[in-house]
Amino acid sequence: MDRQNYILYRKFNLILISAANLPNVHTYSKPKMYAKVSFCGDKKTEQRTQVDKDGLLNPAWNYTMNYKIAESGITHSGLQLVIKLYCKRRTLRDRYAGEIHKSVKELFDDAHNKGGSDTLSLPITNGSAETGGRFNNTWSGCASFFWS
């Protein structure tokens, strides 16, 4: 088998657990929060959680997302995991509440000594300012490769 024409991939499983102390961006009714996950903001990689209707400013999803990432995205620091939080609204456009950016290389490097997985609590930002909110997730990256 000639492997010169194949790309190496790793499995990347992300569980979006919860967020805490989100800013109240919907003042007229109870906030219903959800998250969108992508790599470098690319719409082709975007996945979305269900809407949490009960958690208000402390939503809980426990939602699993599965990706495959090219080995080159793990060994170079350019690939960013982007998690954006939104408040669902009925009639108007959903309201942006904040986001998290984390280098995929840093995720894999940090978890290397922890058996290939990690649980993180990351600060939520809105522009360059921290909102005071935290985002909690766990993830695992499979050490075995597969070719495509």
C-alpha cells in the first residue's frame, strides 16, 4: 500500500458540558442558550448543540460532537477550535453571547500526558474582554491514525 497519497487523520471527540455565568443578552424573556462549534470559523466544520431552555445563564448540554482532524492540523498551531454561544430568539436574529478560541495543537499537547483526553474550563470572551462566564467541556483525541 502506497501511503504517499494518503492523509493521516485523528479522531477528535468533543463533549460540550455546560457554561456558567453567561452575560444576559436577552432582557425581555428567559434566555435559551446554544453553542456552535467550528474550526477557524469554517461553516463546513460547524456543528451546533440543542437549545437549553431551562438553564438560563448557566446552560447545560452534555452534547457530543465527533470530528476527524488531519494530522497537519494537530502538529501546527494554526488550527483553532472556536465555540460561539448564542441566545435563541423567536422573531429576531439570535443574539451573540460570547466565544472561546483554543489552539488544537495546544489541546493535544496538553492532553498528551493525561492519556489523550482532558477536561477544560475556559473563559468566555466578547471581543477582547472577558465576560466573567466560563465554558466547561471535555474532549478526547484518538492516538491511532487512519488514512483517507
